[in-house]
Amino acid sequence: MLTGQSTERALVAPSILDAILPLLALIIMLSSAVYFFGDDASYGPNQIALLVACGVAIGVAVKNGHKWAALEDAIATGIKTTANAMLILLMVGALIGAWIVSGTVPTMIYYGLKLINPNAFYITACLVCALSSISIGSSWSVIGTIGLGLFGVATSFGLSPEITAGAIISGAYFGDKMSPLSDTTNLAPAVSGTDLFTHIRHMTWTTVPAITIALILYGLLGLGVDVEASSLGVSNNIQLLEETFGTGLHLLLPVLVVVVLAVRKFPAFPAMMLSTLAGVVIAVIFQWDLLVAFGSAEGIGDVGAMVKGMWTALFSGYTGATSDADMNKLLTRGGMASILNTIWLIVSAMAFGSVMDHAGLLRRLIASLMERAKSSGSLIITTALTCIGVNVVAADQYISIVLPARMYRVEFENRKLAPENLSRTLEDAGTVTSPLIPWNTCGAFISGVLGISAFAYAPYCFFNLLSPVLTSLYGVLNFKVTPLAESGEGQPVMAKAAAE
């Protein structure tokens, strides 16, 4: 018997069938979840689907020689990478509860009802979110604050929640994509080997046409709104908001707090925490009677009821108590508990994505695509499809940028394509498609905040749908595809990036 030799079985490289099996299981399970449960698929069925697909991936990995301990560590590491996002999600839940009970969200709805024409609402919502997101560089912050208020305005007008969500998301992701303050806008050029402002300038060729077409479509959809029908309940809703919460610009202080902190590049979690605290202070000062009524219980007195009401709003959300059932439905939301299902979805998705990545199944899928990418145009299309595929499989926006960049950066250099072509494709297909996938961290966040399924709003996210189409079309036509010799960075930057 030989000694000193390892008895561990050597790892077997995955075949294309190995890589496809878990993906096929995921597609079958998710399709079945939608068939059996419809819009409720995200509230448990999708999580089970992801975990079953994860089990299939684990089986393939074990067959190829991977040890359970290593797979378990990979799952734990993958989930750990989303810990910050999950903390932010919990704080967003608390923020929504605090902002409603403080009158901040009702005030945003109040002024929206007074100032916005229903015919121009969709295009206005998109523009407001775009400008806000460019200013602070965060689509999540805009959607969870200003977007939530606009969603409430649309509900009061009787407008389509699906189109409204699409307009909010399109605007927020346009701003996030083009803002130098955005994390993804900084990440994409960093992993591609170009600089930030070259990246932003190169993106304008696809981003500006995409948002222009989107705005035209939202404008056309707004023309079909029945203004008279939309305005029937507006006066009543304005009166209800005045009677229940009062009005005034002072109630918008928490919005100012989050905007200032975001502009100053304050970390997201403490920024959300401080803006939630601002909502608590405003609620205690200006909504005392409402808090007492909300938290009332026998024997605890007014102060105890106020504390209980505020506490409840933070962990369980606010429950509307006006005389109008539709208004109550609009205001009944928020609280950390409302985010727990979203976190469950993220954990399940990251478990699946982590096993696929650790076992080399993702890389095998990508390698099979690379074999068919013969021209520059097909390389760009392949990169775009990979970004979308990673968003589906790995369920994380950042992985959809970093992993394709690692896989294709050298190939872009070999084909004498400037690095900004790669960074633009990563954003056009990775950043903006993440909210379209229900189990992606971005899709799960938006569905949790707005209370609408990604399957429902995705067809109306015109900007997000057009961006990967335009970047692929530019590649096929060789339009605004910069050769390496014409790049502002040139060969030295690419060599440095490859070395890193």
C-alpha cells in the first residue's frame, strides 16, 4: 500500500450537461411555481424552487468530486456577501413604517395629487426618479422613498400600478447607471480596466436613446388615462390625508436627511437608520394623537400607547385607519417583518448561485457561449447574455458585473476592443436587468417595497428592457464600438488591469 499519497478523489471538470441540469431544474420549478401560485409565487414557492435547484447543483458537484464541507462554506460565503444588503432591506422596512406614521409618505402623496397631471404622471414619475437617482447615485434609495410616494399618488389617481412601477424603476436605474456616485457605475470600469468618466461618456450612446424611447412610451401611455375618472376620488383622498396626518413641508424632513446623506456618500445602512430616526422624531412631535390611537391598549396610558405605536410601526408597519378602504390599503405597509420574505428569497437564491459558481457550473455555461462568439458583435452579445444569465442564476447584480468582466476582459483585449466597450455592456445588461428578475436581490427588494411582483412590472420597465437590446445592436452594427487604439486609456491600462 502506498503511503504519503492523498486518498481524496480528484475533481472532475463539469460537462455542459452538468451545467445545464440545475438550470433546467430551476426553470421547471419556477414555471411550476407561477402556474400553481400565480402572483403569490414569490411568497414561498419560488424559494422552494431555488432550493430544489440548489439540491440538484449540489448533487452534480458531489458527483464531480466536491466535498460537502466546501460546498457548505461556499453557500455561507455567498450569503455573507448579501448580509449588508439584507441589513439595508430591514432598515428600509423600518423606514417605510416610520415615514408613513410620521406623515412623510402621506405628505409626498398629498403634494403629488395636487401638482401632477394624471396624463403626464408616468413620464413625470420617470423623470423625477431619474433626476433623484443621478443626484444621489442609488436606485434603491430613490425607489424606497420618492418612488414609494409616487406609487401612492398613482394608486390615488387609479393609474396602473404595473406601469407606474416600470416608470419609477426605469428612471431610478437610468440615474443609478449614469451617476458617478453609483457603486455599480464605479465597479464596472474598475473591473474592465477603464476610468469612470470614459465609461460614463461611452454609456451615453446607449443610455440616452434608451431613456428617450422610454419617456416617449410613458408619454403615450399617459395619453390614454381618463383624467375625469382619475380625478373623482382625488379630492376625497386629499381631504383624508389632511385630516389624518396634517400637511406641511416640515413633514418632508426625513426625505431631506436621506438625500443629504446620500449626496455626501454616507454608507447606506447608517443613512437609512438616521432617516428612519428622523421619521420617528417627526412622528413623536407632529403625530402624537395618531400614534396614541395606533398603539392604544388598556392600562398603558397615552405615553405607553405612543411608544407601542411607534415600536409597532418599525417592526410590523403602519395600519391605515381612515374612513376609506382603498386609502387604508395604500397606507398599510412597512415594518421590518414585511421584508423577511424578501430576505428568505435572497438567501435561497444565493445558496443556488454559490453552489453553481463554486462547482464551476457557471464558468462551464459561459465557456460554451464563448465558443460561438466569433466576431466583435457576437462577443458583445455573448457578454450581454452572460450578464443577464448570471443575474438569473446567481441572483446578484454585482456578480453579474464582476464575473463576466473576469471571463471576457482578456478576450476584448485580444480582439483589440477598448475596455469601455466591456464596461458599457456590463452596465447595459447587468446593472439594469437585475430588477426584472423576481429572485434577484434587486427584484426582491423592489417587489417588497412597492408590493408588486417583478413579473407584473417587468414588461413596463422600458429603459431596462431597451438597454441590453441597444448595446447588442450597436455591437452587431459596429456602431460606437471603440477600437483599443482609439481608447483614451490604451494598452497600458489593459495590461495593468489584466495583471491585477
